[in-house]
Amino acid sequence: MVEYQSPHLDAVFHALSDPTRRAMLHRLSAGKHSVSQLAEPFDMSLAGASKHVKVLEAAGLVSRHVEGRTHYCRLEAARLAEAQAWFRYYERFWSDRLDALQNILEAEDRQKPPAEKG
Amino acid sequence: MVEYQSPHLDAVFHALSDPTRRAMLHRLSAGKHSVSQLAEPFDMSLAGASKHVKVLEAAGLVSRHVEGRTHYCRLEAARLAEAQAWFRYYERFWSDRLDALQNILEAEDRQKPPAEKG
DNA sequence: TGATATCTAAACCATATGGTTGAATATCAG
DNA sequence: CTGATATTCAACCATATGGTTTAGATATCA
């Protein structure tokens, strides 16, 4: 109906709206971590932290693989990229280095076959 | 405590997590609109839409100026830029055109005085 | 003045969210 | 088997969210 209605974006932006979850993602950017490891910096029950991990997982921002009793989490950058792509449309409304980038990309696009969408 | 704790990011990402609000932003990218104009595409009471506008406003994504009885809203791109900047750190985890951009920016940074933060 | 238009405020509702605790499920180590 | 470790599940709670409706508050028009 409305357009700009990626089912993913709802979940991804919601997941990113919590500082605990953003911190977890940041931690995961250094490599895979167990749920307890992710929970450790926070003054919060493990069950609470586990719920945050689930939100990240549901948003597709994190994947999990179980090794024995330990659940390892990994950053899933694709969904982050998807979310960042949402901003691309708005980049023309501010004017810092991104402007230059935008121009470069657009010039690039003019020389390559179209990717998937604008 | 946790770091990556921009008070703005919470509100901005939360605001972006709703498709109605994203659509409103998109509409505003074409120029200023009144609250009713923003509300019109949605099957929702005006009061409901007005609440969405308030969320966008509270997040700093939209500003309002009253003209007579009409409240006009304008896109505030700065906060969007701020949110997009959050992604910059993660760009190295995916490899599409952004990679190239990243490299270009970094090369640029090496030649200019430092901006504000990485 | 009075009617209409634009918008917010307030009260309400159902459901989601972020947290807790306590119990259940697996796994690993003796 | 026993016990400790790693994690989830389930129930619960307070508060937030997204919506409604009804009732103002202003502003414009006639």
C-alpha cells in the first residue's frame, strides 16, 4: 500500500533502536561471541540479554550456531547493509563527504549495468 | 556505560522502525507538507497520524512551523545523517559498492585534517 | 457571530517491549 | 549418576506503542 514497506526494515530498525542491542552488534563486529559473553557487560539477567539476542536474530542481524551447550552468535552484515541502503535515497539532503560518494556512485552506475534498485 | 550510546540513535531508529513514519519521511523528502497532507495516504484517524508526526519530531527527524491553523513539517536531514553515520563503522562487513566508497573516503581522510570521529 | 478547517489533548484499549524470577533442557566433567 | 555450565522457556510485571474516539483550542471564512 504505502511503499517503502520492506518487512525487514521494521524489524531491523526496531532492533537497532535499543542501545544494549547496538552494543551487542558492536561486540559481534570483533568476531563470534557466545550469548553469555554478549550478556556479560550488562547489568541484566542472562535471560534478559538472551531476549535481546533473539530480537537481533529475528531481525536477521545475527545468526547463531550451537556448539555443544554454547550458542555462538555471528554478525549478519547483509541486513545491516540493507538498512543502510534505505538511507541512500536521503543522502542528497545533507552535504558532507557523503555527497561526494553519492556522486561517485552515480557516475559509476552510469557506466555499469543496473544493480537492482535505486 | 555501554558506549555507542547516542541518545539520539534510540529515538531515531525507533522512529524509523514504523512503515507509516518512513512513508511520511519519504513524502517530506519532496518538500514541506501539512499534518493532514501527511496523514492523507493512510487509513488512520488524523489524531493517529498526528502522533506519528510527533514521534518523528521528537526524534528530530522532522521540524514543524505553524502557519495559521496549518502545521507544516519539514524533513530534518541532519538526524538522518547522524543515523547513517552509525552504519559507517559496519560498512567493512559487506562488500558491494560501499566498499569502494569506504576506501575512497579513507584515502580522502588521509589527506585532509581529521574530521571529528571515526 | 457562527460555522468550518486544522490540529492537539485526553482518555481509553489491546498488544508489544524490556525487564524479572524460577524452572526446564542440554551438555560437559567427574 | 551427579553436579556444574550454558541457555532457553514460561509466567509475570510495569511501561510503551499504535491505534481509537471524543473533546477542546485556534484560525479562517462568511
